[in-house]
Amino acid sequence: MQDGEKMQWTKWFDERAKSFNNDHEKVGYSSKKSMSYRYNICLSNIEIKENMSMVDVGCGVGNFEEFLSENYGNINMFGIDPSPNMVKVARQKNLPAEFFLGDIIRLPFKSNSMDCIISIAVLQNFDGSWEDALSEMVRILDQGGQLFFTTIDRNYKGHYEYEYLTDSEARLNTRSYVPKEISKFLESLGIKIIKMSAFSTADGTELPLHEWDKFFVYGIKEKIN
């Protein structure tokens, strides 16, 4: 990659979808257990309701949809990802979900139409405007709808997991965020922050903010702009 060029994350994940056998490796997780910890953190915070509509932004190969279908029923699930190979693998699983090829800043859903938006470990592998990405998620969320996402904390003082990535290009281009900036921006969009905490990918426990390099945001859309 030449100086000044952006990391081609879609191409990077597209290649992983073809090159790795295990689904957790396709999407960049170190282990299936580490992946499931993220999903459990999500599902222990959001409220699952029968027949709710849920969009997984950056769904990869449909791992979350598979996890959800094994533990919950009667959810209208939608996944969207910019990687053609990821979406292809997801569709081949024949899960009770619809998968779309698309962009995080141009989601193919009507405004105020979804009950829940989740996005797990996506923003750190995104080279566009995080404000545009979050605004688009909030746009499609209905009033009273739930928003949950995870990413990397720039205020963490220890060693980041991504520092151990063997792929130097991915390691150097992984992004982190300031939690306070994220929460302030979401509040300006009408999101009430319910919880913002760190969590361990070693054992799946929730921690005070800044005590692990990963954190999650859970909020409710209070008003329609």
C-alpha cells in the first residue's frame, strides 16, 4: 500500500472469505470462543422481542445470524456486508435471514423501519466517516429501537489485541475511537445511551470503561429527527 492510500478493507475481508476454512477466521476473530463472547455481550444487553426486526451491519459470513437462530426464534433478521464473498458464504448457510451486499453508509432500508441495529467489531475496520456510518444506522432505527455496537477504545492504556496481527497492513490501519466522542455524537442524533462499557474477549466479562481495549455502546432511539 502506497503512502496516502486507504486500506482496502473490503478486499481484505473478501480474500479471507476465500482463504480460511473456519468461519471465525474468515471474519478476523482469533477463536470461536472469542467470537461467541462478543455475541453473548450483545445478547445480554439488548432486549429480544418476538417478531422484532434486526439488522446486523457488517454481518460477514452470517456468524451472528447463525448464533441467534440457534438460541432465539421468530426474529426478522437482516445482514449487510460490503464483501461479495462474505455475503456469498452467508447466503449458502440457508439461515432464516436475508443477506444484502451493501455499504455501511448507504443501508438499503427505509428510515425509522427497524427495531434493532447491531454492529460487532466493524468500525475498527472501516476507512470512511464514522459519523456518517452511525448516522445511517440511526436513520433506519425506529423510535424506541435499540442500537448496539462494539469497537476499540482509543483511551485504553494497555496493549491492543490488534497489535499482534501478523498482517502488518491490517495492524497499521485498524482504527480506535474515543468513547466520549461517540456517545456525544449519538446523543445529538436522539440516542439515549443506556450503557457503555469495556468487555474482555478473554473471558467475556463486562468491565469498567477503558479497562480493556474493546468497548460496547448500547442505546435507545428516543426521538425521530
